[in-house]
Amino acid sequence: MEYIYSAMVLHSAGKPVTEEGITSVLKAAGVAADKARVKALTAALEGVNIDEAIKSAAMAPVAAAPAAAPADEKKAAKKEEKEEKKVSEEEAAAGLGALFG
């Protein structure tokens, strides 16, 4: 994501989105730039109207709510919850025992 963000920073600053520019932004942010990823990003953005891309992304429909978790995941979550509760009850009992002797 930091590669895309660097391109957006350059664009919003009115600078050309080049390999050197992206590398400089990443370096200033403390990110070691991967030359292949920088090259791929600049190639992918070549000829793209970034303003139009941002507008169309902002107008994209919101995805529907995620599907319910499968039954196996729900069972596993309940089991973990019971185990956590059991452990915490045991710890509480041990702590109370220490109060009385």
C-alpha cells in the first residue's frame, strides 16, 4: 500500500509520478523501496488519469455485509470462550484462597 500512497502523495503535490519520485517518497518515510515494485507501479499508472481513478473509487458501491462464519468457526470460538472463562474462574478461586490462609 505504501507504494500506492507514495504515488498519491506525488500526484497531490503536483509532481510527476516517476520511479525516482516514488523511491524518494518511500525513502523519506523510512521504507526500503523494492525497484521491481516501483517499476511495476509506474508502468501500471502510465496513461492513467489519477483524478478520475480516485473519483471512480470514491463512488464505488459498498460491498454487502460479510457472510456469516461457518459453523465450525463458531464452535471453535465458543470452545475458546468457555476455556478462557474456566481458566479465569480457576485463577479467581486460587486468588481467594490466598486471602484466607
